[in-house]
Amino acid sequence: MATAILLLLLWNRSIVHRVVSVTANLAILIVSIALMVRTWNEGILIMQAGNWPAPFGITFVSDMFSSTMVLLTSISALCISIYSTVGVNQARMKYGYFPISHFLFMGLNGAFLTGDVFNLYVWFEVVIISSFVLMTLGGKKPQMESAIKYVAINMLASVVFLTAIAILYGLTGSLNMADLSLKIAEIDNRPLINVTGLLFFIGFGIKSAVFPLYFWLPSSYHTPPSSIAAIFGGLLTKMGIYALLRFFTLIIVPTEFTTNLLTYIAVATLITGALGMLVKTDFRRMFSYLIICHIGYMIAGLGMFSELALAGALFYLFHDIIAKTNLFLMGGLIYRIKGTTSMPKLGGMYSNYPKLSFVMALILFSIVGVPPLSGFWPKINLFQEAFQEYNYLLVISLILASFITLFVIAKMWSEVFWKPQPVLLPGERTAINRFDSMRTFDKTLLVLPVILLAVVSLYIGFGAEYVMVVSKRIAGEMMDTSAYIQAVLGNGYLNVN
């Protein structure tokens, strides 16, 4: 927040904005690393706002799940801010791109760290308002149309979310997540609890773009500039996934009916997202369906609701944040070089930019899940658990989605990188290359974040055993929430109740 306010005070000073934004994001990354290390060593950390004890005050909680999400957000934010110093035009900077983006990152970190359901709603609103402003910067007609769809659907999700919070407060008299976990278990009216859980699922499901609530995403994510689309594609849908994983492991533990429902939704999300990819010839629209399809892997882990499945879903979540952020930044680079996102009009990338193409190949192979890259290992967990549960429908869906992802990424590679540049038809204009004419320093600022995120993806893949240790520890904390509840409420509260 301090960075965002400072940037507002420095309005219209775009060069200062760039320096302050990158510096602040670097500082936040260092703090987030320190937070995760301390949480790993000392256990769950608690901060009570205003020294009001839980469940009466506002609690911020840093457990391994929230601190890992903050770290991944910080890595993505730093890379996006470096890319934005050159990738965002002056007009958008003058209308407040950098301060608004910092408000958005603040909302994301607040949502991951809050231990209070109502404050989770507040942070969601901060993110929605910030993302709406970012989406409309530039004021072009397609942007305005997509922004209106985006904000209308997300406001509907917020209304459903707020209604569910009101019912939950009426039932329990509490909004603290740890306190809710205890009080909900004592309520005998299970049908009402199930209906409340369904409302929360609809609210979070719209934000995370699960079937059949994802229809707003493909028409919204392809219009903003690549740096903004990278924030959306890499981080915003994952906030909904975080909320689903947190809520349905800590507050309302899924019943057999709920896990079956989540599994069918995962299957539908995987299949419909994959089929949507097949028919798209514009790679940014294809990326939107790629996001939807891969959300299905994470919902599948929640649907199976075992420690191994949750660890797989978490691993996939961590990989997906980095990979999708990088995918949209890579798309921005291709657009800057070729001047179009239509794959039939593209070609010749590999022959003209072999080194850059190699980096982009790493990103695409990570998304496909080519072993031993980052997308491969969590799928092993999910396949293994689906086989152990004899859930062959889910197994088939996971395999089908993986093959379709492989097909569309291979198609993209063939169209954009391998084939020669198509000959222009009569009357067609040559696309303007806005990359080669840039200064070397500016080119570095565009390419460096893509390389940094590719290195992080490589680490997740080649250091999979360390990522899996973190994922399993978080999954263990999700299956046994007593440590979380004890850290927030204390032993005394547990003894009284």
C-alpha cells in the first residue's frame, strides 16, 4: 500500500514510477522469502490487528500455504513490473498503471494472508476494482466491452460471496476462519451448511473460472496489454483456487456428495477447456482456454480430497502461476515482434530468433508437462490418486486434457515458430516489428522477465522433490487443521470449548 500511495503522490512522473515499482517489488520479494523461511522454521505466524485477540479482531495468518502464495505473487509481480517498464505505453503509465498494479498486488497478498472471511471479501473487492481500472486503461472499445463483462460477472460473484458470509455469520456469530471451523462442526442443520457451502463455491468458482462459471474469462483476458493479461492469467484465477482450497479444507470439510460434485466439475472443466483450445486460431484466445482447462487439474485434487491429491493440486497451482504469467509475457513478445496474435499469419520465429525461441520452448514444454519439467510432476500425483480411487472417468479426462494440451501447443509451435513467414495476400499490410528497432537495454527489460520466470519453472521441475516436500506439508496442514486453529485461537480457547 505504501508503494501505491507513494506512486500516486508522484503522479505523471513515469520514469520515477518505473524505478520505484521495480525496487518496491524487489523489496517485497525479499520480505516474502524471509516470511516463508520463518514460517517454515517457526510454524504458523499470527498477527492480530489492533491487538484485538481472535476471534474478535482481524487476524492475519502466515502458514505455509499463504506464505508460498505470497512468495509466488512477489516473483510474478517483480517480473511483470520489469516487463511493464517497456511493455506498457506512456499513456497507460500517465493514467496510473503502476500505482493501480500495486493496489492489485496488495489485494492479492491481503487475500492470501487474511484469517477472516469478511476481510477475504474486502481484499477480493480491492483486486476487482484494481483489475477493472487496469483493464480499461487505454479506453479502446474491445477493452471496455471485456472490462464491463469482467466486472459485471465478478460483482455478481461478490454478491453471492457476501450473501454466503451473511448466512455464515447468522449461523455462527463469527467471521474468523479458525473459529468458524470449530463452530460449524457443532451445527446440526447440515442442509443449511451445505447450501452455504454451495454459495461459497459459486462465488469462488466464478473467480477461479470453473465449469460452468468460466464463460466470462475467454472474452475478457485477450484484450488488455500483455503485462496486464499476465497478472490476470497468472494470478487472479489462482486467488479463486486458493479460496476454494482454503475454505473447503478449513471451514467446510467436503462430504462424499461434495467431493463427487467437485470431481464432476473438474472433469467438465478439463474437457470443455481443452475443446475450447482446439478451435482457436488466435493464440491469446487459446491461452484463455488453456487457463480454464488447467484449472480442472487443481479442482480434481480438491475433489479427490486426500493428502496425495491435495499435494498434487498444490504443486500444479505453484507451477501454473509461474507458467501462465510467463506465457502471457511471451505472447506479448511475439506480438511486439510480429504485430499479430493470429497464428495463420505468423511464422518464422525460430529462424529469426533462435535463442528467444529456445526460451519460449521451455515455457511451452513446461505447460505441456514434458518430463522432467514443472508441469509433469503434479500430474503424476493426480493420476496416481485417481487410479487408487478407481476413478477412471477422471483418469480419462486428465489424459485427454493432457493430449489436447500437447496437440495445441505443438500446433502453436508449428504455426508460430517452425513454418516460414506466410506470403502476404494482395492488399495486406506488412506487420510492424516493434522489437528490432528498440534499444538493447529496452529489449533486455522485455526478455529478462521471461528468462527469470523460465528459470523458476526449471527449478520447480528439476527441484521437484523440494517443491513436493512443501506441497505435502501444506496438504498435511489442510487435512489436519488443528495446528492452524490452535495458532489463531490459542490453547485456552480450545480448552474452554
